[in-house]
Amino acid sequence: MMSLILLTIAIVAIVVGLGWQWRTAARALPVDAAQVIPPAGPVFLFHGDRLIDTTHDAQQMIAPFSLMDDRDAMIHVLAPEFPGLAAHLDANDQKSCRIAHRHHASIWVDITWPHGQLRVAVCGSLPKDADGALVPFATSQQADELALLRDVLRHTPQLIWRTDSDGKVIWANQAHTDFWAGRDQTQHDASALAAPSDGGASGGASGLRRVAFPAAGNDPDQWCDVLSVQQGQSTLHFATDASAAVRADQDRKTFVQTMGKTFAELSIGLAIFDRHRRLVTFNPALLDMTRLGFEFLSTRPTIDTVLDRLRETRILPEPKDYASWRDQFTAVEAAARNGTYREMWNLPDGQAFRVTGRPHPDGAFAFLFEDITADLSLTRRFRSDIETGQAVLDALSDGIAVFTVAGTLVMYNRAYATLWGMEADPGLEHRAAASEIVTWHACCAPATDWTDLQHFIHQTGPRDPWSDDALLADGRMLRCQAIPIAGGMTMVRFTLAPRNLPVLRKLAQTDPAIRALKR
């Protein structure tokens, strides 16, 4: 019984030993393959994609990459050092070759195919540590990476430094050193480097904050965005130049203040809505004109809320039915966005607003409220004065016509239109003096010379009144007077004399000589 137990223990020990040997890649190797492996140096032997044997140095090379396949791990380690190795192995053409190291010609890789198996041997003057052990290529890669990182830290424009738990600077990069060169830094510690100059900022010991660093000489302070990252008992700080952003923000604030002052002095009410339809800017003139109140406008109401409040305060014309009111909101907003909204709002108290919609970038739009009550009153007064003056002229029995210096008929009364057979509406058209004289000549005896009157109308500078008599075709005498008036214009007045006696009128109408001359 005891011998059976000992036999079982021996078998288990043998199996465990074989398993450990398999996991460490010390698998059984054919005699012919073992003969080609040298006793030292990194050598890999593959049967297909399966690693069947390695040297100790080779096993140490791929040990950190245990999650990868053995072949992929070998390629991952050797390919960066030996150009073309991965492509040659991927070709799988079983051609032997030698590939030199990318930097050291005394190191190379021999790729052979003994008995159809892949053998990769690293040969030459391989680097070794102080104990004589082979330095893995991964260590060389790490050294290259470390050199690269140091080069990046040396040339980066970003200020980077590390402080201990007491705030003392224990490491800094080249940009940090150059930055403080020539500056008045009485204490080269975290309080001078990391603490915000405004007495406090969000983030505490860690986090992103904006800090003003003292500048050299009389130059303005340099602003930086400082990010502090806590790492155990020390803190790593990163400072990025933010002076341009600070200046841009200051310029923006100055511009906004200037625009605010300009808007405050405008007599036109201004309301600007953003792309979300909320009020973002308004000026005092809007408060005075709409009487909406600062408290209401400062809540950034939407466009339909503002229009609804304008309707409630009877600033916006009341619609016939409230059902169409919301549709009108949409129409007003759409018209303002494309810049086509322009309407006159007549208020019940007699005021009148000209409201204009203007589009802005990024979907924003603005409303301009212009109080045109005074302009409308002035226009109405002018219109009333013109209508009154026209009524006065129409009440006169004499025909009155007014010509500009260019000879354009701009005004006449009803008596003038009746006398010469014209339309009674003086606003229909403006006719030239030459065409009017043709009409006068056709209605009068040819003895009258109208050329002098035409010259008088076109004459500029000081003028004496002109007058002459004409005989109408019906025998009446017509007194013509041309009087200079303001603006270089001329008023022509036609006064009718009493009708001639029937005998004289009859003689004038039947005289063949007069008829012949008229032809």
C-alpha cells in the first residue's frame, strides 16, 4: 500500500515538473533542432506560429508581453530595432536572411529555416548591464522614449514644475527656468508660482485656474492657465500662456461697454434676441418707449412673451381675434430673421412707432423701435398747409400757375384749369412751361408774344415783374402777370377783363383777317 502511494506521488511530481517546463518554454526539442541552438544569446525556435524552444535571454525579452502570442511578442520586441523584420516574417517564404540593427552595425538578426522551422537568432555585440546580464531591447526603447520625453520637456513652451508638500519647487522644466530669468521673484516657491494673484480662485490646491505672473520690467503681467495635479506628497503644475485670451476678453468687455454706452444714448429702442429667441440686449430708449419695465426685460423673456406684453400694454396694435395673434407672432419673428419686417404701429394715444426687424449672425435677430410721432405730426401739418394753400388758390377768381426755374409747372388753381381747359386736379402731373405756352397761344389771338414770358420763367437772379395783355378767342381781354417768388420760381397770374360788347365780339369772331392770321 505504501509503495502504491509513493508511486502515485512520484507520477504527480513528474507531471508537475513537465508542466512547469512546458510553461517556461523548455519543451522537448528534437535532437536535430537542438544541435543548431547555441548555448548563449537570444534565440527563438518556432514550429509554425508555436514557440517550441528559446534561450533564457530570449525568454526574458518576451516575458513582459505574456498576454500576446509568442511570435507576436517577439516581433513586437525586435521589429523596432531591426527594420524589415516584420515584413520578412510575414512573407513566410522560408528564405534565410540577415538584418542589421537600425543604429548599431555590430548587432544583427539571423533568420533561418532549419528543417522547415523558423529560427530567429540575435547576434553580435549585445549591450549588457553591470552584472554582465543582457540588456533587453525594451530597456533600450525605454531609454529612447525617456530621451524623447526629456527633449519634449526641454522645448515645450508650457511651464511645468513640481512642488513638495511644503510648496517648495523641487523640479522645473527649461521653459519655467527661462520664464523666471530676470524677473523679480523673491521666493521661488509654490506661493509665488501657483497661488492666484486675485487672492483666490476655484480649484484649491488642484484644478484649473487663471493666474497673473509678474512680468519683467514695465511689461504687463503675463496671464497663464495653471492646472495643478496632486501626486502623492507632491503637486505637478502646468501653466499655459493665456495672455492673448485675457487681452481678447478685456477688449471684448471694453467693446461691450462702448456699445452699451452708444446704445444708451440712442433715441431708437433696441431689442436683440439670440438664436434661442430670448432677449439678450436692450437699451434705455426701449424702456421709455414700451414702458415694459427693467425687471421684466432683465429676466431675458422670449420674443412671444415680449410681444404679448406689448399687446397687453397696448403698444402693439390689437388684433381682431386672439386666435390669429400667435400666428402673427410667428410671422413677425420669421420676417425679422430674414430682414423683411417693417411696419408702422399706431397707438391709441396718438403715438406712432416704426418697427424694423434685422437679422444677425448665428440665428439672432433684433427689433428697432423708432418713435416717428413728431415726424408724422410734421408731415400731417405740411400736408394740411399744402391743402390749405391749394384751397386758398382755388378760391381766387384769377388763374394762378407756379413754375420752377427749370420751367416745370408745380402748382395751379381751379380757375387756371378752367381758363385753359385742363384737369382740375393739380396733383396729376407736372408739365413743362413750353407745353403750357403752346396751350395759351392756341387759345389767344396771335398778336400776343409769349416768348418773353418763357424767357422770364427760365431767368435766374434778380428780376422785375413782367406783364402783358392777350386777347382770348372769345373776345375777352386777359391780363398776364409774371411775379418772381422764393426759390427762383415764378407765379403767373391771369386776370380776365369784362366781356366785350356783343357788336365788338361779333366783329372779332367774324373778321376774316383774324381767322387767316390764326391759321
